Amino acid sequence: APAVEVRGLHVSLDGVPILTGVDLTVAAGEWVTVIGPNGAGKSTLLRAVGGLLPTSGAISLFGTPSVALRRRERARVVATVAQSPAVPAGMSVFDYVLLGRTPYIPPLGRESAADLTAVHEVLDRLDLAGFARRELATLSGGERQRVFLARALAQGATLLLLDEPTSALDIGHQQEVLELVDQLRHAHGLTVLATMHDLTVAGEYADRLVLVAEGRAVATGAPREVLTEELLATHYRARVRVVDGTH
Ligand code: ADP
Ligand code: MG
Ligand code: MG
């Protein structure tokens, strides 16, 4: 079964239709990046796939209807990194990554030795062992982004949802974080569904791009098939013209 299968997805926020019939398939092991103009609904699509929004239409994760997954089950399948995750004041890097183990820790229980080992392994893997006792809030943007990924990995999920994972980073750190995601994907057989603002970077790292505009997935394919002048002119500039009202 595909990692993600979305059929006829509708999402309204505060009574306003944002997504109006999105279809999307992500194969297991694939990296798909959602692009589209500002406000097109990229983040909304990711949140819907992550089970964070009420929706209509069908979403399946690895062949299981999303509605059939209970919270903990879902958390073992899919990990979301929000665009700017909240950074709890005073929390160490280690404790933050340990939060990723929540779906494995019994309610009102303590983490096990296996949970602690999993956190140490992930910190080692992401070159963060030296930061374990540091307060997360004191890390640089690129270091924090690695910690957010570490938490998602500690969750043991096979599907990573990354909303604008590099939007807060300079170009050098963007490449570094995306290379890391790509390595992790291959090493752990992960599936990646991301959103990205920067079209050049988006095209470099994805197997396929999905262009979301006017509430739908209007184009899907290899980066060179989606990053065409015609598609971008239609779906990006059209929006700018509406906004400045000069047409
Ligand atoms: P993108 O990630 O593509 O920039 P979003 O998914 O964040 O777009 O937002 C899509 C649209 O939904 C935008 O017009 C945004 O203003 C609107 N929106 C987002 N959150 C809410 C909300 N809680 N209530 C109403 N509208 C919202
Ligand atoms: Mg936005
Ligand atoms: Mg967004």
C-alpha cells in the first residue's frame, strides 16, 4: 500500500473552504514536496494528512484508513514537524527529543531504558550528542531544526511530514538539513511528505512535486514536469494579479 493516499480531500477552516478535492498518493520510501503560492493550503494539507484537522474525503496511511487509527497508533506511523515548532522554555535537548517517545510510554508511566537508548541513538545519529544537556532555546536555527528532526525520528514513525523545514535557515543550512533528511530517508526507509516555499530547493530534493493551487492539486510529477514556466505563471502570477488588482 502507498504510504499516503488522499482522495477527494476537503478542508474548511472557520467555514472557509481551503482544500476542495485534493487527490495525492505518496509511495512508501518516496519524497514528495508540496509547492504552491502563499496561502494555497500546503500547511493545511500536511496537517490533514497528519490527522490534526477535521476533514472530509478519504486519507489512508500505509493502507489503513486514517480515521481508524487511534492517537498512539497514528503517532507510531506519522511524525510531523511543524513550520516553527514551539520551543518549551527551560527544556533540554534530551528531554525534548524524549517527548518523541511518548507513544511508547504508558499513560502516567515512566520512560523505559529502551526509550532512553532510542533517544541517545538518535542524538548520535544527528550529531547532537554534545547538545543533549543544552537548553533547546539556546541553539541556532540549524541546530534546532536537527533537534526537531531528532524528535520525529525518536518517534519511530515511518512517515515524516515536514512543513517548510528550511524556511528559517540560510542557504547553507538549508542544504545541510535537506541532505540529512535525504540520508535518513534512505538509511531508515522513511517516506517524506514536505512543503517548501523555495521552488529551486524543492525541486532538488523531491522525487515528485505536487503543485497546490485553488484548493486542489493542479499538477503532480517529476520536478521538471511541474516547474514549468507555464504552470508557475498560471498559478503564481495569477494570484499576484488578483492581489494587486491591476489586471
Ligand atoms: P500555505 O501553507 O500554503 O501558505 P495554509 O495552509 O497555511 O497555506 O493556509 C491556507 C489558507 O487557510 C490561508 O488563506 C490561511 O489564511 C487560511 N487559514 C489557515 N488557518 C486558518 C484558520 N485557523 N482559520 C481560518 N483560515 C485559516
Ligand atoms: Mg504560508
Ligand atoms: Mg504553510
